[in-house]
Amino acid sequence: MEKKIILEVNNLSVLIKERFLVKNVSFSVEEGSCVGIIGEDESGKTSLIKAVSAALPISDGQVYYCGKDVKAKGLEAVRDIGLCLDPPVFFKYQTVMDNMQYLSMLSEKNDKENIIKVLNKFNIAHKMKKKVLFLSYYEKKLMALALAFLTEPKLLILDEPFKSLPPERVTEIRTFIEEIKAKGTTIIISSRNYESVEDLCDKFIFMENKSIKETLTKKECNKYSNSNTYAFIKVKYPHYCGELVINNFGLKVKVLNKRILFEADEDTVADIVKFLTRNRIAIYKAGYLSRKTEKIFASLAPYFKEEEQ
């Protein structure tokens, strides 16, 4: 049985002051699924999240949530989307309880008893009379999840839910997300690292330079992350250094985030480092890619000469 599409994005662009925040993005999200949006800072993840939830104006393209045109209807179309931005956004001079009551006013469960129950679940009920201004970063994250749990949105969008948190806090939040997911909520999670959401998500959208680089299933991600082993050298001028490596060592080179990437053994890497150093090129770091996120982006990147075509 074919699953229902809850969110459909077609050629979405967001242009602010002649600068693209999102450019020609298309994807769809099935009801009950969990989708990861993976990319470096400033890759366009947060802007994409804001645009599909009507928190940013759509310059071009269409976004349909449950069949409703978000561009045409704005906030009216996305009332039952739960949006947890990073950092979480609340009325900082109001108390936790005041925020929870106001922000859940459209929910049937926004009575005080239910709010206290959900705050207890997330271990922040003792803070309900505190102004949000005095909460820690982690407590605000918990408060955002508590609000989502209370309102039971059809679609929950989490922007970097694990960012800047210690491992034990990450474990707690992951448990809450898994519980929300088990209730049938459709979830979108943005993250800098594929590893942090690998076991939570069914599909992964990889973003780079405000656009989607590729959309992959978990099986496809595993294929890419287990394929080639790339050596890297981080330099100030990667394209110039890439030309030098191609011309002097005959290797196929990729350029990714100020790094030149190539397949070579340790001796060859050492020879390249010596060669570049003799040519007075500053080398910031060298080694082999080890993280799955890096390997996937490296596999998706074109070779140097292909990039110019």
C-alpha cells in the first residue's frame, strides 16, 4: 500500500536581499516517516525548515502540507506543524508555564494539568514558574520537545536537536524523539552529522551550498560510506593545490570544504605533503576521512575536472 505524502516541496527557493538562502529544492516526505536533513552550517538546512513551515517567505516554487498551499495560505496551512528551531524560540520574559499555555492554545490538551504532566515527563516541571530567560540551553530544548509532545503535531520539525549537548543529554532527547516517532508523528530532523540521526531516520537529504546534493536511503548511505577511502589535505587554496596534485602525481582529485581529496596510500600522501610544503603552501591538516558523514559527502562530490564542466 502506497504511503500518503504529507509534505511536498517543488523547486523551492528563498531569496532575501539578492542572496539565496535556499535554491531550487525539491523533495517529499511520507506520512509516519522520519527524514534527516544533513549539511554543514550555512548549507541551507535551517532556512529550508523555516520556509516549509511558513517562518520564511517563499520566493519561488511550491510547498504543500497535507495538500494545503503554504505559499498561498501561510501560517493557516501549517498550524499543526511542530517547529523546534535551534536555538529554541520562546517569549523569554514569560514563564515556562505561560509559554506552554500560549503556544499550545489551539490544542485540546493545553489545560494546566496536562502541561504539568508533560513538563514532568521531560523533567522540567520544577522550572514552570521560571522565566525562559533564566533557562539553560538544554532546558529550552527539553521545553520545545515537551511542547511538541503536548500538542501532538502531525509533522514535527527539529532543527539540530543534539547540537552542543553532552552525550548523556543526547541520549535523553533521542529517547523522547523515538517515543514521539512511535506515536506515528512524521518527523524531520536537521543535523550536521549523519551519524547522529542514522538509526532514527528512514531517508536522508544531503544539502550543500543552499541546494540538495542528493537524497539517499539508509542502504544507499551505507554503500557510499563503505566505498572509497579518501585521503585529504586541508589548504587555503584547494583548487590551485588540486591542479598541482593532478599535474604532478596523476591522481584524480575532489575538492570539498577547503580540502583536496584523493585515493592514495600513506607514502603517496606524505610525498604530496612534502611537495606542497616545498612549494610554500600552508597545510592545515592531512589524513584520511573516517566519519560516515565525510565519506558520504566525499563520494557525492564530483572529481576536480568534472566540477569545472
